[in-house]
Amino acid sequence: MRTSAEQTRRNGAGKWWALAGFAVAVLAAAVIGNLAASGAADQYASLDRPAWSPPSWLFGPVWTVLYVTIAVAAWLVWRRVGFGAALGAWAVQLVLNAAWTPLFFAGDRYGLAFAEIVLLWLAIGVTVLLFARANRVAAVLLLPYWAWVTFAAALNYSIWQLNS
């Protein structure tokens, strides 16, 4: 027999409010990054970068898609199992996600930003593993994010080395 919490997660208006809540949490992380990255395009252009670095205009569209999938993945897990370890890991990786941009752009702390993005990469990995136990689709939705953060970590490392 389903409890009322399970009913709310699976049916009714409550599930849509929950999706909105996850979207707001992800939006908060994005806003923190956006505030810290004011003038980032100019700063990024002024850095010594590897030849394989993407143009600055690419980051906005990529992160928009990734943030949507991050929110939807959390919502799918919540609908299946509610709050627990998987969503705790999701929250940790989201906080680490929000912390990277201020370190890199506002703080010009490329080495510290690299150490932080390694922690973010690990936290995403834990989240993917925990999500896979609850909802495989949710775990798959996080794979492009994990891949992008892998790429971003390599780029961060290269920029750190080239600008030290």
C-alpha cells in the first residue's frame, strides 16, 4: 500500500511543484556562477589557453542544457525513492558546481579551482552511481554533465599550467 508521500511523488500537482523546486535549486547554482563570471568572456579570452579550448559563447548553451538535465534527473529520483542518500549526493555536487566559477573567474585561483573540480567530478560520479540504483534514466541524464565536467577539468588544468 502506498503512503501519502509516495502518492504525492508519483501523482498530482505535488510532483510538478517538486520539479519546480529542483529547477530552482539548479537555477540558484547557475545564478551564483553567472554573478561570479561577470566579465568572464573577456577574462577567458585573455588567458593563455590550449588550442582545443572552446569559444566562450559555447559555455552558456551547454550549461543551459546540462542544468535542465541535472534538475530532471533529481526529480526522477525523488519520484522513485524520495529524499535520501542519492539526493544528498546530488545536493553536494550542486554546491560544488556553484563553487567552481567563483574560484576560477572571480578568484583567479586556477589551481584551487582545479582541486575543487576534481572533487566535483568525484561527487558527480557518486551521484551517478546512487541514481543508477534508484532510476537508470536519471543516471543516464547525468552522464553528459559528468563528461562535460571531465572536459572542463582538463581545460582548467591546462589553463592553470599555461597561466602560472
